[in-house]
Amino acid sequence: MSLSPRGKRRLPWLVLGAVVVLGLIGGAALAIFDKGGDVSNPDVAFVDTAEGPAAVATMPAGRSPADDHFTWPVYGFTKSRTHDLPLRSTPRPPWREAWSFRGNVLLEFNPVLCGRSLFLLKNNGMLYSLSRTTGRVRWRKKLGRLAASSPACGGGSVYAVLLSRRFKNNAGLVARLSAQTGQIVWVRKIPSRVESSPLLDNGRLYFGSENGAVYSLRASNGQVLWKVKAAGAVKGALALDNGKLYFGDYGGKVSAIRESDGKRIWRSTASGGGLDLHDSNLYSSAAVAYGRVYIGSTNGNVYSFSTFDGKLAWRKSLGDFVYASPAVGRVGGRPTVYIGSYSGKFYALDARSGNVRWQRSLGTKISGGAAIIGDLVWVSDLGTKSSWALGGRTGQTVYKTRRGAFHPAISDGRRVYFSGYSSLFALDPINKPFDTRKASIARALRDRGEKIRRRKALRHQRYRYLVKARHQRYLRAKRARHLRWERRQRKILLHRHQRAHQR
């Protein structure tokens, strides 16, 4: 069949239209199936705050360093969860182990620190209060069966959340305890499991749960002030900045809600191709800094969103699951995001653009979040059960140990409290100890206290033995008296019977 001259003139345009349509279809298909690829939107606002490092207070002579009123009150140090402790002088190796708190139960999350005490929640649901100076257990309280979060401390209280209350129970709880005695003040049962490390702010407690509910509780009595529903399970800790709470969920969404009433401000999608395909589980806790929200995803990407409207600033692919929470800080004057993935690689990314500043192949599974302590970045690897302290500017190894698995360390600026797989260690720089004289006095007091406790235990054991022996003697004497009474009664009855028979 031959085309008319008019049809021949239209043929190139028809072919061009078909090519355009096929291109659009191909682009849409590529967008649907593309799970990776870096994205950069340089027009998104970046607030470069130039804050100087904090100075650790110098204590007057004769006072304990634990009286400096320092606090690391929540998971991530700050309420914005930046995991960054800026210092003028960084505690560096070589280390001297000041004390250790050893165990065989998994320690997945860091302790928190308020004043003279560290508060540690282990995976078996046991909450500990440890002396910051000596590591001595002040009290412990069994709250439930399973936990995977850091507690929060403040105002003379400790707050903890649990995944499971008891065996074969998928309901969680949140509890407030006295920081001094460990006595439970109140307990609030939650319908689903909770592993979102709680956030304490202005008398309110915030956390998410596995059924997608985000809670605001009155810290004084546990009353629910508001509850909002997310697009999926909220397992990461909520971050707070400028009256707004930020978090990711297992529906692939990153949200900003108002702290006062939970009203949604914006919601963005964290999916590979930029479409809402629910391919992204956000276990990572959000970190807020420089007018941005930083968060990792199980699709292998790290995201940066604007805190103002949720617009995507950049997306960086790390090649494998990103469970770790980002650590964000200014090391060497450059705003940087430190984060690792299940590829075993650890990255330092430009906080503004997402460009790689340096990267290190450390292990096989970096699951926990890093911690910036001064100019060092601490990171642990779950696969090799090892930890590193890296130079924040260069990524060079400053310290390495065959301990650790998840979240590596917190610090008070003088001492590093390092988390192994199931144990906690207090590390003092040898050239700048926590306080040598007071530490030696503390060790002597601890040893003396241990001897006193042993003597008390021995005395108590002897006392119990004596009480038991005394009770046994009493029972034997009572039995003997009863037997004598029975014999007398039998003699009396026999005598009466004989007299009656004689009559």
C-alpha cells in the first residue's frame, strides 16, 4: 500500500512522536525499577552555623570530676540526635581501663549519663545504675523481657522503653524510675513493641512504636498528651529541633510534626526512584543540623531533607543496608555526616552536598551509629566485633580494638565510656587520666567496699545458719516436751483406769 504525499509528509512526525512516547515510557519504567543513584539539589537551603567547640569545665581542687554536672541525657547526646560532642581537647589513646562492667547479655545501645551516674539498659530488659567514677552497680531493675534502646535521664528520673514485657508478649511499655533509688514511679503499657529511644523535653516524653503510633507523654505521670499515626512502624529515635519532631518509618516516609500537638508539618518519601514504592524501611534515627534532616535507609541510601519543607537536598548510595544512624558535626571546620552501611564501608560525607570526603573499608556489617568525640569518630562493626577511633578529618585509624558491635561510645570530655558486645568499659587517657589520685582512692574504696560486702554476706550466711540451727533446736525441744506430756497423760489415764478397776 502506498502513502499519499500528505501521508508521507506526516510520517517523520509520527515516527518522532512514537520515539518520544517510547522514551517517556522507558523513563517511567526506569524510575520505577531504579533503586539507587545519587541525587543532588543544590538549591535547597543549608544553614551553616559556625559554633565553636565546647570546653569541659575544670573542677576545683579537692572535688571529684563526677561533680561537674555533665549530662549525656539521651541517645545521640543532643535532642537533635547529632551524636556529636565538640571538645577543645579530645581524650586520645593510649588508654588505661579505669573500670569495667562485664556481662554476657547483649549491649546494643549506649548508656546515658547524668551527674554521678550512668544508666544502662541491656537487651534482657534489665536497667542498671552505675557509678560514673568506679563502675559500681548502685541499683538494677528488671523491667521486662526484651529491650533495644537507650534510656533517657533528667530531673532526677530515668525513662526507659521496652519491646516486650514478658515471654510471648508483643506489647511494650514505658517506665519512669527514680534515678537515686531505682524505684518505679509509673509504668505505661503500650499496645505494640517499642524500640524508639525516648526523648525528654520540657516535661514531655516522645517516642515511636512498632504499630506506627508516635506518642507524647507527660513525664510526671505518664499521661498520653497526644498520639499520631505514621505511615509505618517507627523504630528509630525521634529528633527534636526548633519545636519540630523528625522521624522516619517503615512506610518509607520521613515526617516533621509539631512538638506541641503532633500536627504534621510535612512528609517526604525516601524511596530509590523518587516514587512512593514503599521500598525503604527507615530504621535509622534522624539527625538534624544545618537546616537539614539526615537519615539512612535499608535501600542503601542516605538522605538529606530540608527541615523547612521536606524537599530532598541530596541522596547518596552506600551500596547496602543502612541501619546506622548518622553522626553530624563540624570536624576541622567542615560540616560532615559520618555513617556506615552493611557493605562494611564507613563514609564521611559533605553535609551540604553529600559528596564523599573520605571512606574506609572497615568490616562487614556496620549496624550501629557512630559517635563524634572531639576530633575523633568512633565506629563499631557487627560482623568482626571490632571498633575504631578514626581521625575525623582524614579517616586514619587512631585506635582499634577487638571489642564492640553496635554503638561504640559516649564521653564526658575526660573519659570515654566504651560499649563492647556485652560489657561497658571506662577508658582514661594515660597521659591525661580522669583523676589519678581520686581514681586510686575510688579503687581503694571499691576494694574496701567489696571486702565489707563479702564480710556482710558471710555474717549473714552465718546468721541464717544460727537462726536455722536455733529453730531446729526449738522444734526438737518442743517435740520432746510434747512427748513427755503424752507420756504423763498416758500414766494418768492408766492410773485412773486401775483405780476404777479396783473399786
